[in-house]
Amino acid sequence: MTQSNIIIPRKLSGFMELPPHKQMIFDDMMDKIKEVFKKNAFLPLDTPVLELSEILLAKSGGDIDKEIYRFNKGDTDICMRYDLTVPLARFVAMEKDNLSFPFKRFQIGKVYRGEKAQKGRFREFYQCDADIIGMEQLPIPADGECINMISEIFKAIKVDNILIQISNRNILFGLCQALDLQEKTEDILILLDKMPKIGKEKVFASLLDLQISEDKANMLINVAGTKGTFEDVLAKVKDLCDNQTYTKGIQDLESLGKYLQACGLEKDRYILDLGIIRGHNYYTGTVFETIMTTHPEFGVICAGGRYDNLTQYFSDKKMPGVGLSVGLTRLFDLLDKNNLLPEYPLSPVKVEIIPLGDTLEYCLQVERFLKNNGIICETNWDERSFKGKMKDANKRQIPYVCVIGESEVESGKLALKDMISGTQQSLSKEEIVKLVK
């Protein structure tokens, strides 16, 4: 092939591709999150990346429609999944007669959104989701279980200084109803959700533009700005109005607070913040967002909430749910770019076996023995010099090198060098296993 015919290798923007040593860290974080899900008795689920468009678009709308990858294959209209929640709704609607409820599932998989590629935004990214689905009803402890599990997840992946901010959308829904503003609820919530970014003054002015009185605007802003411990916040807002929806939100938060206290969630890891609204309109009760207090500029690193109408498009059965989601690709990218990733070896190999002379066959026998005893190892059968092989092992941060020549084959005692201390010992295969482990 001539030089002019060579294709320049490049990848699409918005797609993460990691070198192997960072991929190992990513995989380790994913494995630890999976173990937390499994420890809490959540069952695995793996739905297809491709769904029928009528399924995936049933609950979408607005900007999501513009971001979906959609195409036709013959007469079939197909979409690539943009989250893991709609496929879950489709699955439980199809399999409800074969499932036990509450149904607790987790799924870790890639999702796709054709949005503009920019810092912190990916077109392909991993989501780590866990949801609890009920049949007809789902008690508040399910919300508490998901919130408590968030704390366990970030402990497992060693991301410290997190704060889980919790609210209940029925508080502001009910307050809008009590103030006779129910027709403007959606616009009001959109404005209140922006308050941390644009400030109270701009939100107040925008509420006045909606023809809302100053007294009502101030009340909405004050309630949305209330945050602190469950006890303090609920004491401030409990008796503001007697609207039924509002009262339901208060009661649910009281129950949730008792559950979180009973399960031992540390009080410095969560607060009640009535300004947490969540942009998705399918949330109907408890909502929560997690931030890193040491890096608030990262924004939300885990979120979720309750949705009572999960399967309304696919079944006449009411199946309420609550769930959480960690955007692992985005989180990893933030940690990586800010030098917050944990220390990790460049290679998983614990012992590099280097043959000297005609000993390759014996080296492979030693390799098999070590592997059978749980030691990750490899034989360097490359034709480079001994010095070059040692230099490569050092570069890859392999902790031990086992050098095997004719004398080692005859004696059964192998030369094992500690690449960190530089010391060398003559050991049997069994002794090497014991030392390395």
C-alpha cells in the first residue's frame, strides 16, 4: 500500500478509549460497584443495546429525542438505548408474571446519546444502575435502601467526601397546589432548579414574570432554599400548609429519615435539601443527588429517585420504582483529569519468568504451576537480551522476576528477584507461591 492510501487512524469524538493501565482501574471500580449491588441482594440484568423505537421513545421527549441514535433496518425502526430505565420498564412489563416483587435489579452497561461532544459529556458512556420495583405499592424503605447503597458504593471505590442531597418533589408540587399555581408548576420547578446557578434574585424576577405575586414567589424561594438535617428542615416546613400532596411529601421524608438513621448511614454523608428537584419529569416523590464536597465543580456524580409510573406505557399494572444511577465514564474522566485516581500497577503480572538458555519448556511448567496456585505470571519468551527483558519488567512495575537457567532446572531452586528491594533468593516453586501471596 502506498503512503497516500494509508488511512489516518482516529476515533469519533465523545467516545472514551483508555490505555490498558487506566482500563484496569476503570474495570476495578466497576467490579467494586457490582459487588456492592450483589451484596445488597440486587439481581443482574443485561438488556439489549438496541430497542424498537416505539418502546424507547414512549417516555422520551424534548432534548432527549434529538439525542437518540435512530435508524431503520429493513422495515424495523430501531433506537440505541439512551438510558437503562426504559429498557427496565419494558422488561418488567413483559416478565411481571415470572418475577418476585419487590424486584431488585442492577445493570451496568453502555448507553448512547448523540449530543454535542464537550468536556465531561460523552456520546457513549457506562451507567451503573440499581432499581427496586414494586407491584401496586412500594414502601419508603426501598428509597432508603438505595440512598444507603450510594454511600457504600463510594466507600468501595474510595471516593471520599461525598454528600447525598435528598428531597421529595411532592413538597414543591403540593406547595404550588396550595398557592393555586398548579398550572404553572412545571415552569416554577424549572426556575427553582436553576437557583443554585443563577441566584435567588434572578429566580425571583422570573417568577414575577410568570405573574406570580411577590409573597408567593418569596415563599417558593424560601422553601426551595431550605436545607440541613432532616430534623431541622422538617421542623421548619412541616406546618406551612395542609395540602394533601404536601403532607404526603412530609410524611415520606419523616419515614425516610427514620430509616436512614436506623440503618446507620453517617449523618455527615447526607442532608435534606428541598431545592433538589431533578430535571426528569418521571420522578414523583423522593429524589437525591450526590456531590463531592471537596470538588463541587464536578457537579452531580450520582443521582436517582422514585417514579410511580414506570410501566404506564407498557402495562395497566401499577409498578412503582426507585433507583440510583452512577455515570461511571464521566466520574472516571473527572477523577483522571484531576489526578484523583487510586494508585494502580501498570501490569497485573506478579511474576515474570525469564528463561536462560534452553529452558523454555521448564519455564512453561513453572508458569502453569504458579497459575494453578493463583499467581498471575507469564513467561517472557521474546528474543530480546536478558538485560532488555529485565528493563521491560521494571518499566511495567512487575514486582518479581524469576530467572531460570540450566542450574535452576537441575536443582529445582529458582532465582527470584524482588524488583522493589533488589534482593534475590533461591526458592522452590512452592516457596515462591507462599512468598508472592
